[in-house]
Amino acid sequence: QVQPVEPGGGLVQAGGSLSVSCAASGRFSGYTVGWFRQAPGKEREFVGAISWSTGFRYYGDSVKGRFFISRDNAKNTVYLQMNSLKAEDTAVYYCAVGPQGIEPKFIAGYNYWGQGTQVTISS
């Protein structure tokens, strides 16, 4: 079992940057680690994902070029670096873990979800 935990989050001004992290009780090796977000009254949205085995990264259209995913093998941690933040990036951000090879944008493909962390962008 690989239960993700997302400490961090916070309040940032528009145009600023913020990094959130995702650690886990088990090793991420062999899994896909995804990031999703959900704003009040909206559906959960794909932000990005990383295949731990290949290192290949995927990004949602709304964050492409602004958000970047990285990993630290030694710390077994995935980071979501968010730049040029906008008010519409305000949401609860979730880390999720799924099997290797899943369609990364597909919510149902992920088996384990973190509790989420609030990211608020002030305009």
C-alpha cells in the first residue's frame, strides 16, 4: 500500500510561486503519481502526473508551462512546483497513486489518494 500525504499548501499572491510535496508510506517505485485539484463547485481536475519508472511527465492543459513535477528518489517524494499562479489555481490539491501504465488523466485509475492540501491564490 502506498498512501500519499501532502503537507504544505498555503496562501500566495497572484503571479507568485508555491511548491507542494507528496510523500508516501510505501515506495513510489513502479507507480504513477498524479496531482489533481478541485475548486469549490467544480469537478476534480487533472493537473499532472509522473511515471516513477520512466520519469515521463504529463500535464493538464490549464497548467502546462507553469507547473512542473519533479521527484526525489532518496526522499521518496514528488513535488509540484507551481509558477505564475492565478486566482483560478485556487483549489484543494490532491496527490494520488496508481499502477504503472495507467492513463494519467483518468481519475478512476488511481488507487490511493491523499487528503488534499489547500492552495489559495490572492488576486
